[in-house]
Amino acid sequence: MERRRVFAFIAFATLVASAVVAVVLIDAVTAVAVALGAVLMTGVSGWYLVTTTGIGRAIGGVVVAGGFVVLLSVSSSASSQLAFVALLFVSLAVSIGGARYALGRDRKSLRAAPPPGVPVGPAARPALIVNPRSGDGVADAVGLIDAAKARGIEVVMLDEGLDLAELAARAIAAGADAIGMAGGDGSQAVVASLAMKHRIAHVCIPAGTRNHFALDLGLDRDDVIGALDAFGDAHERRVDLAQIGDRVFVNNVSLGAYATVVQSSEYREAKVRTAASMLPELFGHDGPTCPMTFGGPDGELHHDAALLLVANNAYTLTRLSGLGTREKLDGGELGVAAVEIDSALEVAGFVAAEAAGLLGNYRGFHEWTTAEFRVDADGPIEAGVDGEALTLDPPLEFRSLPGALRVRIPSHAPGWSPAALSPPSVWWTVRTLAHVLAGHRTTVADHESAPSMPARGS
């Protein structure tokens, strides 16, 4: 902690030093104000840049570059340009680097931090259900079955034609005190719902295709065998589940036209191109053929959303294809995202925002959180539930199940989703850096300063 406090001091001190250099560097009074603003913009944006990922990093990089351009332009007539400009840039670079290490929100720090939850001993009667067909045969490719048996884990094969829920129920009835699933997210949800019901721990083995649940649990999706260590000495935590009607899901439910696109065989290989080609045809000229009705965050009824995503906790969304990750799985809430597309002409704008990872800039995009959610329609609704294509009869009633599932995580796993790396705002970054400077302990789990997802555009 003392080391991080030193780096926080360096970050603030060198930012102040940069401001002093700018004052000395610039002769004109009016240019001094511009230079000070550029220094502040460059330094603080740099702090944010090195502690975030994805589109936030790209935007931060643009702002930092713009700040340096401004500093160069206002210093062009200064008396001792070269030495002072070099000193200014070095000072800002040191400030940015100090912030990175002080905040400890890089991937190295993420892996070094203890995973969330409490340490637990080995499971007494571990059981693992394996879907050998999932993920194009990942289980067989990595030797998962032999590795599990070598650890004393009872292996149950989900052969073609067998019922997963029945297999899981039998394993639990036989005395399993921790039950795992090696398969896709839909299978994880089935087994997790039974683990919840019988109050035993669940183990997620990332042997599916996308493994979104494993990603947000903080597992290394490339280390399928290592995930078995969750049955041994591990960390256990409680996470939320969510429910649509009587069906439990671990990730999300997509509804409407987007669900139709996701269910297409071409979507997995070419998400944006598939959406661009299919959406205009789905909308025709008059919008969606089966409008959905739901209440927005302000209580107002909406009738013209083309796409709806209801998630077990909110995603950090820059695009719907590929989704992104969730900062936490224990918020006790549903994350709702809606896209309103009034006509086929607006599809191009949506697809462009989607392709650029700037979904939040599309005027018809709205997101908020809620504990319960209801969707009505005049006819059946196409849905993708944890990636499984279904047709559901309205009304669709969603609710969060806070802390419903006990999950075991290997002690060597990061234990944090990629979204946990990204600070929620520039202001959060500055405030947290100040807390570190003041000697307060902060970790990647500290999100109490982050605001809940606001309603946007509604």
C-alpha cells in the first residue's frame, strides 16, 4: 500500500509540476490559461487511459494526443522551447505512469489480487457433468475427463438424448456437495439452478463456445483443466442468478429482431455483417412485426423497441454483438438495454454505431437497471436465452435472484471480470487516486464510488 501511495504522490506532484512548467514556458497571459487547461486535460485523461480498456482507452488516447498538440501550438513562440517542452512532456508521462501503478487496475494487478470470496477446503463429494459435444469437443481435446477422474471427481457424461436436469438431480441426490458443468452457458444455467435449489456449490468449467459466464466469474477461459482446481482448495462466493418465468439464466435474454439475428447460423462468424444484412429485411418499412411493450426507468410504457437485452446484472456495453463483460455478478439487479429503430432507414445508423463500438452514441439506445422487468406483446416472442433459441409466450416476467448461487473459483484464477479493470468514469479515477494518496486501501473490488447505471435516453 505504501508503494502505491508513493506512486499516487508522484502522479499528483508531476501533474502540478507540469502546470508550473507550462506557466514558465508560456509568455502570453491568454495562452497560459489554454496551456493549463491542456495540461489538466492531458494528465487526467492519461490517468484514465492507462486504467481502462476498449473504447475508453481509445478515447483517452485521442484526448491525450489532442492535449499534447495544444501544448505544442501554444508553446511555439516561447523563449526556450525545446528544453521546456521536453520537460513538460516527460513530467506528464511520469504523472500518467505513476497513476497506473498507484491505482493497480492493470491486468498484472488483477491477477495478483486475491479473488473475491472466502477460502474453502476441498469438496467432499465432487461431481462433474460433461457435455462432450460442447465447444466443438473441447472436453475430449484437452483430456478433461481423465484429468477430472485423476482428481477424484465423479464424472457424469451428458450423452446425446439424456436430460441434463435429471442427471444433475441424480448426482446431487447421490450426495454431491459441489457440482460442476463442463459445457455452454445454457447448460451452466440448468446445473446452477439445481445447485441453488439444493444449496450446494457450483463449479463452472469453460468447455463451451463463448463461455461468457466463466469470463465474468473471472476464470481463465483458456485453462479448462485448471478450472477443475475449484473442486479443491478454492475461494467461494455468492453470485446472482436471474429468472424469466420459471427458467433460470446466468447471462442474458435477447428479445425481438436482435434475437432473430443472433439465432442465424452466419452470426457467430460475422456479427456486424450479418446484422447489417438481416436487420433491414426484418424491419421492412414499418418497424418490427410484433412490437413489444415494456416500462422504461421512468415508468413510461414503450412500444417500439426493436431489440431488448435483459441481463443478470448490467453489461458494460459498447456494442451488442459480443456484448462485453459485467463488472459484477452480485449487484442484485437486472441490466436492461433497449434499442429503438423506427424504420429500415435507421438500421444503417444502428449498424454503424454497433460496428464502431459506439452503441451509446446511437440516439435510440437506452439502458438502465431494475430488480424486475416485464415485456408484453400480441404474439409469441423470439428469444435467445443464454444463447439458446426459443419462442416464448408473453407476458415475459424477469426478476433478479440476488446471491442465489454459491460458486467455487480456483484460487489461482483472477476472479474478476475484465470490466472490473475499467474505472466507471474519469472523476472516479481522480477520486480513487486521491484516496490512495490519503492512505486509504483500495482494490479492484472497490466500486462503492461508482454510480449505478443511469437511465439514458429515456
